[in-house]
Amino acid sequence: MSRVRSRLDVLMTLLKGVVRTELSRYVSLWQKIFIEPIARLLFLDPEAGAQTTLHCALQEGIEPLSGRYFFCCGVQEVCARARDDAVARKLWEVSERLSGLS
């Protein structure tokens, strides 16, 4: 995280939920018959699904909330393990190694 902050970037983590997109165009007809009714009932439409992303990208003065977790356009608390610095350090090191950045 220190690298991100040293460059004055703003980092947000967010969950936009399950969004109803056109991905079902790639599934078979019988799968569409099953998926489409469920998607219409339970999934967000694309406009609603984009709201938290847009909020984090466009909200004036949101920079002090860098590094926080957002859901439904608001800051949410995360579990203790997600706030554990040792776990974060290990994840960062593994990610650097796997991506070839270390």
C-alpha cells in the first residue's frame, strides 16, 4: 500500500453486486430459459450496477477515504481478517511474485 500512497493515487475497493448484462448471449437456449427469469428478479440492471463505481470515481472530496471498502455508494466495514496487516503484507508479496513484479 505504501507504493500506492507515495504516488498520490486513490485506491477504492467496491462491490457492485450481481449485474444483469448480456453475458447470457453466450449460453445455450436451455440455460437462457433458466437464467433470464432469475436475472430479471435478482440482478441489478447495468445502470444500478454502475452507481458505486461512478460514486467512487466522481465524488468530490472522497480522497480521504482511499483504501476503504464501498458498497451501495457508502463506506462499509470489513471483517477483522481483511484489516490484518500481516495478511495484507503476505497477499501483496504473493501478488508481486505471481505477477512477476518482484
